[in-house]
Amino acid sequence: MKAYFNKSHGSPAYFLAHPVFTHDEFLAGRMALGGSSKTVNALLHKHLKSGSLLRVKRGLYASVPGGANPSECSPDPFLVSSKLRPDAVVAYHTALAFHGKAHSTWRRYQYLTADRPRTVTFRGLEFVGVQAPLSVRPLPDFGGGVVVRPHAGGEVRVATLERCLVDVLHSPEQGGGWEELWRSLEMVEFYDLTAVVEYTLRLGSALTAARVGFFLDQHRAAWMVEERHLAPLLKRAPAQPRYLDSRRVPGKLVPRWNLIVPADVLERRWEEPT
């Protein structure tokens, strides 16, 4: 049975193998070895006091690498994001950043959850829980498009690039606005278009179907988008014109998708030399 203590480091081996962990996870592992909640709490308190552990928030801890200064040590933000709730899924712009496809670097990290948790701030980083869309909230993995990836000595539950595309178009404020999400999504070399369409339809939003369809229409050559990919989205597009931007920003009507698209987006004015 794997020991909890590593004599050469003088600290639990569990801490070394789990860069970020919850109280419940550590308690379950310790009790499997015959421990108790009292001894677990005492052990955690001891290592918090010694500086070998950091408390990110109540019930969530991060290990401090040997020799590191606890006051200067920050846990991996993707690991933290995926541990803030039992159902947490790294999503939106943060998932794009995890996959290396975010146009800009943020200090704000988003994760999907069924609840509405408070924002957590730690070491200058902001961790924001976003409630999953109602239509997919009760479904496994909030409707799919979730994978587990090894990262920084741990594991991260994260949205796929296909889900990222749909999610940021469904909630563009979570993608950083039109220019940021357009530029980020365009960094992706390949999308499984069948997965994109299936998840879009699962959300049940006519506006989202039109946004995704319009975006794919603009990138036919880049991702080999065919009419068969767009046909199901066209069937779900709004019957009446809708604004691409929920703030009702004026623009030009794109009849095929019944979308009123701002000129900045339609003409991609951010690409013009300044």
C-alpha cells in the first residue's frame, strides 16, 4: 500500500503526488489507510503552518514544492479551476487557454458547474464559476464535449475545442467579446464539425445555432465546412431577424442566418492595419 509519508522530504507523499487537492479527497485516502477525520485535520493544520501547503479556499489545498517560498508560490490555475467544485469543468476562454488557443492571456479563470458559487480570488488570480446552460445542466458532463487531460502533475477536466467553439458563441461575454473569441477560435487547426453541430443542437437555442452557423460559414475553406454541416443549423436558425450581439448592436442583416451582424464582425475590421 502506498505510504502517505515520504521520509526524505518529511512531508506526506500524497502532497507530492497531488499538487492541488480537496479536503474530501485527502480524507478519503487517509481513512482508507485507517486514519480519521481528526488526524487528517491535524495533519493539514501542521503542514499549513509549516508552509508545505497553501489553503486556496476552505477545503481546497495546494502543495508547495520543496525549497519554495510559500509566499511566492502559486498553484497551477487550471488545476485549481478543476477542483473548485466536484463537477467543475474548465471551460470558455480558460479552456481555449488550456489548449493553447487563446488570443490573449487572462488572470481570470472560468469553470462550468451546476451551481452558482462565489468568485474565488487567490494570489492575484480570479476563479469564476459559470452555471451551465439550463438545457444541458442535468446531462452527464453538461451535455458532453468534456475530456480529462494530465497537466502539471495532476488532471484537468476540460471542455474540448469543439465545445469551446459553441460555448463562447452561446455566451460571447465568456469569450472576451467578438474579436477575442474570433481570433482565438481561428487559431484551431481542426474541428470535429459533427461534434460541433450535435452539441449546438443540444443547447436548443436558435440564436446560438445561427451564430455557430454564421461563424462556420465564414470559415468554409479553413475547416472544410460543407453544406451538410450547416443544414441542421439552418433548420434551427431564428424565423425572425435577431441581433448577433445581445446588446442589440446595429449591423447588416445576413438573411441566410437571420442575423444582424455588426460591421466590425462582418468585415473583421480588427484585421485592418492601424
